[in-house]
Amino acid sequence: MTVGIGRRARNMEELGQNLEALHAFEPVDFKPYAPQEGDVFISSWAKSGTTMMQQMFHQLRMGAATGRGDMDFDDISRMTPWEDSAMMCDFDMTVEQRAAPRGFKSHREYERLPAGMRYIVTLRDPHETYRSFHRFFEGYLLERGAMSLEDFFPLWMLGGPGGCDYFTHLLSWYARRNEPDTLLAPYHWAAKNRPAMIRRMADFLGIELTDELAAMVEAHTEREFMYAHKDKFNDKMMCDAMEQRLGISEFDSTKVHQVGSSGKDLPPSVVEQIDAMWAERVEPVTGHADFASLEAELVGSA
């Protein structure tokens, strides 16, 4: 039996109906997250490098444990589970993971994550997240062309399942930039300087990074490699749940593209709204007038 509206949403109301229907099923296998000492949360904001960090984390721990990489999975979020979608996917968050430390995906700010854990976070320019978020939703949760970039603003502000708005997330993690339990880096710096980011992550996790391990993780996190395996980074568990329960199929949900998203083609009205919120909320706290300035601070302290 399928529920919801029987197709992808065309507006916010229909999207809400489909998501509500996904939650209406009684889970069979779902178990909530149970904290363990040493757990790691990969908690970048939506479309800000979460998938790359999940892949880097998983390959590091698997390489350290087994001497080789691991691509034997159907969904990276089965390797680093995401509590905010687990009930919809009927997934057991306590399932044994393949190697230590345990890792989990999130889009939350620090204050809504379990305290006393370790946190890996990448930050990205808000204009780019907006364009990438819209690109991701089309053909996945929204019918392609149904929602304009201008009309997408309320969805962008929601930040994805279990998330928060962009500015709450950024300020929360910026405040923890010097904390020893937090590894914080700009997304583009991490992508362009993967060897350095791999070293930082290995040190953060307490993993001895040999030349062989570093080379394997670097190869497994190249855009070309991840694009060649893009079906492993496409929210397969969520897509399966939507097909079974909502009757929706043929998803365009990959998170890895040959060319990344740019915010340069955003409508002026969207840019103005984002910039106004930055000036109101971020600049008074950080002293940075835009993301480029904040990014420079983080790169300079890396």
C-alpha cells in the first residue's frame, strides 16, 4: 500500500504530506542512537561536504583496520548512519559498524548533538549551499521545474531532516572552532587540499597515517572516483522507502556530480535575503562581512 500524494511534490505543502506519510509507518527494525564513548559525528550543514567527509572517515578507519579501502556498501549512510532519517528508513542505529570508531551523519548544530563526543564539520558559502540544495531536491523530493529558486527559500531555511537553518549551524560550530573535540574546516579547502584534510582527520581520530593509507584514502575521495561510484552516495535507503511507501521511483538523487554547484546564478532577490541574514546574524558575532572572510580565518588557523 502506498500513501502520500502518489508522486513527487510540487510545493511545500505536498512535500510535507509526503514526509508525513513516510513517518506514518510503524517501524520494525528501527532502534534509536545509543551513545558510546568515542563516537564521531560528521555534522556539516546540508550540501556542505557531508558526503565527502563520510567517505573520508569510513575509508580511513577501514584502511587502518584492514589495510585496504571499502566500497562494499549500497549507501554511505548505512556505514555512517543518520538518525534523522533512520525511522523513515526503518534502520537500526545500534547496528555494529565495520570498524572503530563509530561514525554518524548529522546536519545538526552542536547544541542538539550528544555532548562529550567528537565532531567533524565542514562549512560552505551559503549561496553555494542554496544552489546545491535546490539542484539536489529536483528529481528527488520535488518534481523537476516545479519550484523556482525564488520559491525555494523556505525549504533552504529548514536545512533538511533534523537540521536547522544555515546561520544557526554556522554560528554553533564557529564557536567551537578551537575546541579539541571539534575538527572544523571550510568545504572548499578540504576538497582542494585533501591530503592535508586526511592528515588532520587521521590525527583527530588517533589513526596512524602511513603513506599507503594516505594514498588509498586520497584516491577513494577523488571526485572522479566518487562520481564513478555515485550510486553509493545517492540516499538509496531513503529512495527505497519512498518507492515502497509513496510509490515514487526513478530518482535523480546522487550527491556527487562531475561539476560542483555554484551560487553565482542565484536570483538577486535570493542573494539579498541571504546577505541580509548574514549581516544581521553572522557578522556581529564573527566580525566577518561574508563567508570568504570567515573561510580565510579558518584556513589561516588550520
